[in-house]
Amino acid sequence: MKKGFFTVMTAQALSSLADNALFIAAIALIHQLSGPDWLDSLLKWAFAASYVILAAFVGAIADSFPKGRVMFVTNSIKITGCLLMFISGMFANDNPQLQTYIICIAYGLVGIGAAAYSPAKYGIVTELLPPKDLVKGNSWIEGLTVLSIIFGFVLGGILINQNVINWFLQFDAFQPFKETPAEIAIIIIGFIYLAAAVCNLLIPKTHFVYPKQATNPVKLVRVFSKYVMILWRDKVGQISLAVTTLFWGAGAVIQLVVLKWGTDHLGLDVSSSAYLMGVAAIGTIIGAVLAGRIPLEKALSVLPVGVAMGLCVMLMVVVKEPWAVYSVLILVGGLSGFFVVPMNALLQHRGHVLLSAGHSIAVQNFNEQLNILLMVALYGLLVHLGLHINTIIIIFGVSVAVLMFVVILLCKHNEKKYPQAFEEIGDTSHGKAQHV
């Protein structure tokens, strides 16, 4: 692995860690301001919607400038959102309800930074590594991404824990935050964003040059629509895109499910429920490391693991003892880490061959975040209808398993009818379908 690759990984891990810790801190701050419960879901929506709305433009941005510089600028947008959340009370004129809305706007701004950050983050991997090392590289960066999401939840839970808050409040400097101690967490998270910015500045230039990107918004939307169709029509791309889209949509729901499962099924508070995501990290590490041994040409062999993951999620409804709870979470985490790394590498490679690094990741993000909006909305509807969390888990697990089985059948059909597309896995060319 090149030295610059590990710098990218560090920058990505820190920035993503802060994104997810800030989500927990924002929820805590809204609750401290007695904001309505539906704002929790709106936070997730505001973040994901940024990916969908900006999808047509961020790929062109990522391919127009050195990706390390793009990562620095977009991380700075996240810092701005974090700062706005911290000073939201200054704009609310002692109106707690208005402040809660400003908090959602601030997290949406963080989402804008994340949406533009992602194509550069993933795109630079294809510039630093040859195709034969993409799965190995993705086992590192995807493993760290998943871990940063999980540990971000854990860190957020720690920072809003009452014992931690009481420790900070011993110091006079933190006394102004006594009524809204979640702002203390936001300060700490802001420094994590700053550390990510320093790493961004250390990322070397790869000297990759892409065709001149369009600047007309209408043309960008039209071109992006064409790119979306290229990947969905491609017989390899549609498999990997369908799988990763399903995975990340399911992952967003699992975050909300585990938080509610911890409180409703296990009787924990929100802070302790957030720690449960850290338990799953153990399995994710193991799964991601093992996935690094799978060559790119064999990436599709992990598809049955997706079915197994959906079925294993349903074990959550029958466990209550700590050892059983931890075992199930580690198992689900392990299957997810082992499953997503090869599929993500395959999608990146296929997108790089057909389009370009930046545009292919933008297409991926668009589909994944659109699915997150859909699945989070369905989850919210089920909660609104009063279904018990265990019933929701069963519906969720069965749906994932069935959809993955359908994808496996489609993959077998494509391999049989369009073998030439699958023979191109490992091809070192790029952008060959952009002008088709």
C-alpha cells in the first residue's frame, strides 16, 4: 500500500467518526431543548437528502481538482455545520423550538460536506491502488468506514453520558453549558474534524487527469442521469449496485433499530444503547479483515452471506442475556463486514472501468442514500403504527434475506447470458462507457 493511502484512511476515519458522533450529540441536544421526537428522524433525512440532491454535481467536483484538496474543503464545510450547531442558540433568541430546527439545518450542512467528500474519498483509492489491490484496499478503508460509523455512535454515547458530563462540569469553562451539556460533546467533536482537516492537507497529489468536467447544472444533471443508467444497465454493475444500495439502506435502519431495541427490548437508556453498536464493531473488524483475502474476481461469491446476514438479524428478538446479545451483534457485524467489502470493491472497479472514479462513487452514493431515505421512512412508518421493535426486526430481516436471494438469482442469470461482462472484472481501463 502506498503511504498516501494510509493518510486517506486516517482522514476518512476521523471525519466519519465525527459525523456519527455529532448525530448522537444533536439528538441529545434536541431532547435537552424538549424538541419533538420526529426531529430525530429528520436529522437522518437531512443528512441523506444532501447526497441525493447533490449527486449530479459532486462527481464532477471530485474529478476536477486534486482529491486531497476536495476532501479538505468539504471537511471544512462539515466544520462549519458543527460550528452552526454549537452556536444555534445565538440565532434562536431564547426560542428552544427554533433552535432545534437550526440544529437540523446545521446537520444538513454537515451532510452537504459529507456528500461532496465521499466521491473524493473513494475515488482516490482507485488512483492510489491497482485493480488487483482494490479488495485489499477496500477491506481497510471500508472496514474503517464502518467502524467509524459504529464508534461514532459509541463516542456520541460516551460524550452525552451523565458521568462524563458531570466530569466536564467540574471546570468553570464548561459551566455555561450546564442546561444543554450536549454542546460540550459538540466542542470535542469539532476538534476531531480539525484533526481530519490536518490529515487532508497531508494527502499527496496522484496527478490523475480526467476529461474537463461540465459546469452547466442542467447538463450535469442530464449527464449524471446517463451515468446512473449506464451502471444499472451493466450486467455486473447492476448486481454490485443493487447489493451495496440494499446494504447501506439496511445499515441506516439497523442504527435506529439497535437504539430502539436497546431501550425497548433490553431496558437500556439511549447512551447505553449507543454502546451496543461498538460491540458489532468487533465482528466488523474480523469480517473486513477476512474479506481482504478475497480476490476481486471472486467478489460475487460472497452474495449468499447477505442472505445469512438478514436471517441472523432476526436472532435479536430472542436474546436478552449479555453474552447472547453480544454474540448476535458480533455475528451480524462480522457477516456485514465480510459481505460489503468485496461488493464495494467490485462496484468501485466496475464504475471506474465504465465511468470515472468520482462519477461512479456519486452514482453509488445517490442510489444508497435514496434507499436510506426510503427505508428510514418505512421504519418511521412502522414505529408510527405502533409495531413492537421485535416485529419490526422480523420484517426487516426477512426483507433483507428475500431481496438478497432475488439478487443472487439475477446474478446467475446475468452470468449465464452475458459472460463477457463478467470476464472484464479486473480490467485496468477506465471511463470507456462515458461517451457511449
